[in-house]
Amino acid sequence: MKKILVSYEDIKKINSFSAEYHLGINYLSPFILSDFCTAISIKNKSEAKLVLDTRAGNNGLLQLISYSIIDNKSKSHKRLLPAGCIAISRLRTYLHQIICFSERLAYLCGVDSVIVSSEFVVLKPININPYELTLILLSKNVQQYLADCTAGGHHPRVAKDLILRAPVEQKDLDYASKNWQKFADSSEIYLTAQKQVQDIFNHMD
């Protein structure tokens, strides 16, 4: 178990007794996640045709479990994920519920954006591509940080501002830069295979 000492002044400054929050801001690294992305929040339902819940995020891959038309009665599916962005779930981060929604994958889905659960934080890459950002999010260092920062019992979550403060190591940047094309190719193959399977079962009706 990781232990830290927090001064009374620091507690007053942040106005939080959350051990997870103080663990998160105690990490030291040459970079933080917000150096490579910004969080965006768009709630316009009318711009998207597909709805995805948190199960659609599978280690960065787009998993078409909840591939459906928008349900206007839905309360939790109200965040827009535009093409070229990433969605990472704040809920149970150990499940790696991350969606890389690149321009190419959006094209294969025939849409410019999708509607995702409000549990997702939507990240727009800065000076890197969405595949690189996804690999950074999946790195062991960032995942350990998210685990340390997750708070709550039945529905453990990590705060959005703490996600953006995730420490990023140079070695993880180098790995992402070297391997993103392989990940991109795999993501496209994975999505295409799912769509083909869907077509097979749809024609069985």
C-alpha cells in the first residue's frame, strides 16, 4: 500500500480529505497527460447516429456491443465523441474502458461522431494522433496512477482533473510513437471483423 504525508496547509489548499486525490497529485514526471490532450464536453445529441456505453471501450478498441440508433429517452448517453478523439471511462479504470475513435474508424462506421455514456471523459489529442494517445493511456505507468486515484466503493471513479494530471514518461511516448501504426491497423481489422459478423447475423433474421 502506498503511503504519503499530507500537510494541513495542503489539505486546506485543495479542500479535500480524499487520500486518492492527494496520491494523484503526488506523482512526479517530466510530462503530464494534459501536455498531449485537452478534455472536451459536447452534449448535442442531434449530431450523432450511434450510441455506445462504457462496454464499447476495450483496451482502446471500439467494441460494437451497443451499436444502436439514438434513444431520446436515454439519460446517461449524452456526451459526444467526435472523430479523432479518445473516450476514457472514469468508472472502474482497471477495466481499461477506452475508445480510440480515429477519423479512419469513424469513416468505417459511416459517422462523424458517436454518443457515449456520461461516464466517459472525451480527450482531444494535441500534437499526437489518437492512436498514440491511446497507447499512452494504456501504459503501465498511467494505469497504475489511475488505480491510485480511483475513489469510491460500489462505483469507484477517478476525477476528470486527475486524469489530465496523469504522469507520462518519455519511454511511454517513445513506445507510442514507434507502435501506433500497428495499433491502428489492428483497430481497423477488429472493427471490420465485428461489422462483418453483424452483417451475417442480421441476414439470418
